[in-house]
Amino acid sequence: MTNDELDKLKAEHGSLTQLSHEDESVIVKTPNRATWKRFRAQIMDESKRVIAFEELVRACVVHPERPALESMLDRKPGLIETFGKALSELAGAGEKAEKKAL
């Protein structure tokens, strides 16, 4: 990806993050509230839980384009969970919040 292409994506989507695992990588935007709300609804519904991370990843990936992303996920379907968990962290989800008595 060229700097011009990256600048164009940043102009369109704002702050971006590259997620990589082994020899695969994607560029994502942080989930917005609406995307996160859909993800949470799906993850809590047992009948939709299996697609929750997949839809979160698809909603947030800005590069590569859809056909290349689908090819990547066909080759390595476990990337859905790997990248989905990273997107959850970008959205602010974590194990614990720090607490400080005032």
C-alpha cells in the first residue's frame, strides 16, 4: 500500500490500525457505537454468536478490499477470532477497569 492510498483511507475513515498475524494483515477502523451495539447483540444471542466476530471484522476492515479479505478468511478462518478480539480491545473492551478510590 502506498502512502497516498493510506492517506486516502485515513481521510475517509479517520484513525486506522494495522492488525497482523503471521503473514496476514488488515487495516481496520475502530468500531463505532452502532457497530459495537450490533456485535454485542449478536454475541449475546446464542443463535447469532457464531457470526458475531465475523461481522465485526467485516464491518471494520478498510483494507484489503472485500474479495481479498474473503480469500484470506477462506485460507485462514481463525483470523476472524484473532482480529475480532483485537477489534474488541480497540473498542475499549477489556478484562478489567482500573479502580482508584478518591
